[in-house]
Amino acid sequence: MKKTFLALLASFSLSTTAQVTLIHNVNGYTPTKSQQIERFSSLVIKDGKVVKTSAKDLSTQYPSATKFDGEGKTLLPGLIDAHGHIIGLGNNLLTLDVRGSKTIAEVGKRLSHYAKAHEGEWIIGRGWDQTLWPGGQFPTAADLDKYVKDKPVILTRVDGHAIWVNSKAMALANISKSTKTPEGGEIITLNSGMPSGIFIDKAEDLIRTHVPAQSDAQVNKALNKAGEHLLSLGITSAHDAGIDYTTWQVYQARAKEHTMPLRVYAMLSASSPKLAEMLDVGVIK
């Protein structure tokens, strides 16, 4: 039988602020300062912090505590992701997912359903892989136009090195036969010489620069979605490897409000034009 695990989550600690909580009847593990692993069956949280662990049941010592029976399950400290992109994860969870699609028609079906429920100006998705399809050929803008032609669509390939867009997206980006391929990229063309709708690596920027920047509200939504997902996996802290100015502002505000869904060690993007401004502020705790 597969063993069931419990994860000690940041959200749980925050919810227990200003009270005492006892988790008992668990198979607990925690590291110690001497780099040993300590086993325990009871754990006490006070004012949002772990204050005691014991191999014995502490119920009688904390009679007024809010009690949770761990039912003998394994309890581990929250995990830390040493390199992640939190807002990117949240965006991926909120956008169209076409991973595993076996045909263009399957992508189109998912796109159609998503478009009906999507209120934004652009439809963003990820995960297509033409090698899984009959023939294995790159798709075209016309293939997407069959399903959505009134809104611009950008679907990133599963490896992140190409995008597939519809004709609306190319029109908004002023893409034509005369569009020059940027160094480090490639524009796949049709027999007519017109761009097909596939833009590889640096050529992606020809389209992406026309996508509106994320608003604070959108970043907050992505942060909440990523936090919900990470906490469900027992990940309570993450190093965010390179954040932009908007994300920095959101993190600042949420940290001051004490509403961050998990602990974040945020690294500033070295390419940000506002890097100096962010550095001058210093560390936000």
C-alpha cells in the first residue's frame, strides 16, 4: 500500500497565528542543528511557529490547544524549491494547456473551449509538440484560424523554443512577406513566402512584444494560483530566479500585507531597466 504523507505548510502556520495548535499521532521527521534526523509523534505550533516536538503525546500538556489527529501519517518540514519562476508557473496554470495533444484538431478543441471562457484580449497557451501528430509537420496560422480568428492566439511549443500563432496575432504584429528574420531566430514560411505562423527562438519577439504587459491584478492572480499549487505539494518556500519590476512591486505590497502564500527569496532580473531603483530599496521582509 502506498504510504500517505502530510506536509507542514506555510498556510497552516499562518492560519494558527495567536493560538496554540497540536498535531499528534504522526510519524514525524525533522532535521536538527547537529545534522541528525529527529523523530516525533507530536508537534506544537504557537503564534505561527513550531515551539515543540516530542516522541510522546502532548495532549495533556496542551489541553486547550486546537488538536489535529495525524492518523499515523508521515509529517515532513515544508520543502524549498531552490530555483523556480513563480509567476511563470502561475501563468502556466491559468493559461491554455495543450500538452499531450495528438492532433491539430485536439489542440483546436481545447482552444475553442478555452476561448469561450476567456475574457482577455490575447489567448496564451503552451505545450504543443508536432512530433506527436500524424506527419510530424509544423502547423500553420490557418490551422488556428479555423477555431479562433477574432482574437490573437499565441501557443508556445512544449520546449519553449517556438510559438505558433494565428493570423490575428500576425496582423497585430504587422507581420508580412517583408518581415526580416532577427539574428538568433527563424520564421517558418509557406511556399508563397508568407510567414506560416511559426516563429522560432529570437523571432518570437516579433509577436511577443505586442502582448500587453501583465497588470498588478494579473500578477497577483498568478501568484495566488502558483502558491495554491506549490503548497498542495508541500513546497512552502521558493527562490524566484529573476523577477521584473511589476512582480517586484506586487511582492513588496503582499509582503507588507503579510499575504504572501509562501516564502519567496526573490532575485531581481539583471536586465530590468529599473534594476538600480529596486536595489536601492533593499530587502523586503
